Amino acid sequence: MDHSQVPILEAVDRYHRDDRYGFTPPGHRQGRGVDARVTGILGMDPFRCDLLASGGLDDRKASGHLLARAEELMADAVGACYAFFSTCGSSLSVKAAMMAVAGGSDGGLLVCRDSHKSIVAGLIFSGVQPRWITPRWDTERHISHPPSPQQVEEAWRQHPDAAGALIVSPSPYGTCADIGGIAEVCHCRSKPLIVDEAWGAHLPFHEALPTWAMDAGADVCVVSVHKMGAGFEQGSVFHLQGNLVDPARLSACADLLMTTSPNVMVYAAMDGWRRQMVEHGHELLTNALDLAARVRAEVERIPDVEVLEEELLGVEASHDLDRLQVLVDISRTGTSGYQAADWLRDHKQLDVGLSDHRRFLATMSFADRELTMERLLGSLSAWRAAAEDFAHPRPLYLPSPQQLELESVMLPRDAFFGPTETVAAHDAAGRIAAEQVTPYPPGIPVVVPGERLTGPVLEYLRSGKRAGMMLPDPADPSLEHIRVTARR
């Protein structure tokens, strides 16, 4: 296919050149009605490009097939059979995939327990029964790794009627599962594999990056273009190949969840990013990987700081690693990742991707240059000097991996939508959670609706909150109280 074409982006340009005007939404009329105090900050261009998709950018019948052509080009660029654009993020895309594979199934869906909160939301919406696969744990560093093919094989033995499997890879830390081995395990049973690859939009475009899920044999792969690509926030693509998932059903499930007012700018940015990657992606990513390697080496020189790499790989760890994700363990400094993230933002106007009780993550991008690398390294050197005077971090209670595994006693949907009551957190042990509780980022729920709460997990979350952990989900953000089911 001719990848110099960008159907949606070109249509936006043509709309302006043709001097079109619509008595339709958006009501701001390409910015004409926007308060000057708003355009003074945002400028006029976002509003000029905020166009109605059908009956505006395209005609009312969508006879230009702009979206379909852009999706065909995207699928061709990465070697998938189909690509579907979403302007509602991978949170929507993964829900559509779950519903297409397991919606209406009595056997449930194999799901890795370190899945993102959007997957739990998909379980709540769909009523699908999760068949949890326990991740592997590094107890020394208190970090989880994706499941092995052997663990997935064992999950299939226990739940042979499950409709399919869902694995998250890469993780928010950049660690990757053995997708090829897991796909083989699933396909031996003629069951589809969904991969939540939200952090892997760039993977198809460079051989030094971990293997892209489609190349490894996944049936459905969900990517967030805004995370590691050059799309706007909320831009997502889900890809499909093989004959185990009906493309019409997948599209219909997405349509149930999708907005009827998609943001054309999100589509156009994904369209343009695909062209950029086909034409220049290999060179851009080569430069990014070289820059990330230099960052890793320089950060490793900072006293009492460890950049995790080989420690994340191995038979009992992850299969591969995206080295653009620079995960920094600072536990030997006697300070926390929460403190580091707050200090960097307050004193250096620099934000890091995630932080926890002993780590923070700096995500490198193909857009980074020498200047941004130097800013990061200079800021980290300044942080390390300042950290000598930090107060000792608040203590965090760390349960064992076994203690973090809660018993599932109700469907997530039934627990969430059923009768509930609010109880004091110190009285909640033994009760069934009716809400999810998720340290964010990275957004992996510690508590899923339908799981029985325990003292160690509640103490972990409450001590984490005191130490700086963000818990955006509970109705009571302080976690002094928690919502539980009326059923005991």
C-alpha cells in the first residue's frame, strides 16, 4: 500500500481549503465562538481541526471511507489483518476485545491478575467471570512479572471451558511476557489470545524492541498510540488476525462502547503517526534506543541508585524488556520513589512516569533528544544531593505475594452493582469488596470487586496511602472507609 497517504489528515486539510462551514456540531464553529481567554492559551488550531466526522469531514454517508482507509493502512503497516481506531483509549479497546471473545460465555476468560483497572472495568460491564492467572513475583524487589506459558497451560487445565486468555505485555515497567509461547498454548486449544499491549505501539517498527504481539501469534492486540507513539491522549488501535475472533463481532462490540462523536484530531494524529513510522520509524527508534542506553549508564553512576535491567529478565522473571522504560530503584538511598517524584516536579518541573515505595520510572521516547536527556540527568543529580536531607519515608507494610492473592467469591459485576454498605476499613477484613482499589500509576488493582478483603491487604493499602500512594478509585479516597457488599 502507499503509505505516503494519510486519508484523515488530508481530509482535514481539504476541509479548510474548500472553506466548508456546517450548521452542525461542534457548536464553537471552528473556534469562532470560543472565549478569547481560552484561545489565548490553547490557540485557534485545536478548534479549527475539531470537526464533525460524518456530515462534516466526510459526507453524511461516509462515502469517502476515510476511517476505513486509514485503518487499512495501519493494519498493512504492522502486518495485521484488521485495525480498528478508538478515540476512547485502550480502556475501550480492551473492553471491546473482552466482550467479543468472552461476552455471553459461561466459561469465563483467563485473565492475568496484574491487569490494568480498565480490564477489571470490562469484567464489571460484561459480567464475564475472570479465571485469574497469578503473576510471578520477585519477593526481594516486590515487583510482579508476567505469567509464563506453563502457568497459562495450567490455567487452561483448570478452566478448559474459558473462552480465551488475556495477557498484559509489556507491563507498565516495560517487562514482557513470552507471547509466542502463550499463543501456542492457547492455539493448541483453538482458543484466542488477547494481548493488552497498551505500552507497545512502537514495537512493530524496530527489531531491537521486544517482539510485537501480532508477530508472536496473538489474535487481538490493543495498543495506545499516545503512550509510546505520537498520537493524542485517548488514541488507541486494536488489531486482529487469524480466524478465532470474528471481526464483525469485534467491531460491533466496539460500537456498543464507542462514542458517536469521535474526535477527528485523534484519528488524524494516528493516521499521521503511521506514515511517520513507516517512513522514518526505524531511524527514530534506533536513536531513541541509543539515547536510552546512555541514560541508563549515566543514571547507574548516581550513588546508591540501581537501574533495573538484567534483574528483570530470566526463567523466573520476564521474557524480554523494552529498554526505553528506565526503571530506577532508589531503595538504598533510604528515600522513596514518591518523595523523588514529588521533589522532581516541585523543584525541577519534571514529571516521571510512575513511582512507588522504592522506584520511579522515566519513559524515554523517540521524541527525546540530547537536550531532554541532559535535563533528566541534571535533575536526577540534583535530586540525589537533595535526598540527603529528606525525612525518612513513612513505613509501608509489604505483604507476601501469597497474602496479596485475595479469594474471589462473587462476580465483579454482581459485587459492584449489588446491594452495598460502607464500613470502617479496620472492620472490613472478611467482607467482600464492592469497589476496586488501585494504586495509580501503574493502575493495577490490589482489590477487585467480588474479592474477600483481608487484614494484610488493607494494611498494605492504608500504610501505602500514608506513605504517598495514590488511590483514586475508592469512594473514600482516604481509605478510612471502604464499600463492601451487603452479603457477607
